[in-house]
Amino acid sequence: MEEKRILGILITDRKKEAGNVQKVLTQFGSCIKTRLGLHETGNEELSREGLILLELAGDQKDKDQLQQELEKIEGTQTKEMVFSM
């Protein structure tokens, strides 16, 4: 059965952790089909937090490892949605 997997990443301090998150996303770029970044603009306090949504594809082992590496970064949380097709 085919599935669609969406991974949400909450970054609580974008200024501090964005570089580390980007390194991991680059490392696992081959399993990222779509990437959407959401954050507030114009208000310094609100803009510290960011949300990234990833549509994942490819090998399940790589997708799991991507999530594990992101969870190692302090100030990040991940949640996943899996849709069976």
C-alpha cells in the first residue's frame, strides 16, 4: 500500500537553530519531495519560531533517520502524518 508521509518541524529559536536544521535537511535532501517554511514576519518576538512542513519520499530508513537527526537538535520538535493511499 502506498503512503504519503508529511513531517512537521517546529523550531523554537530560528536564529539559533536554523543553520543546524538546514544542515540536516541538506544531508537528507534526496528524500524531501516538497518543503514549505512558515514563520511570522514583522514582529521580532513572533519571528523567532518557525514551522517547516516536508513531504517525504524514498527509502523509509532514510526518512526515519532524517526525523531522528532533527530531533537531536535542541529547540526542535517533530510530528508526522501518514496517509495511506
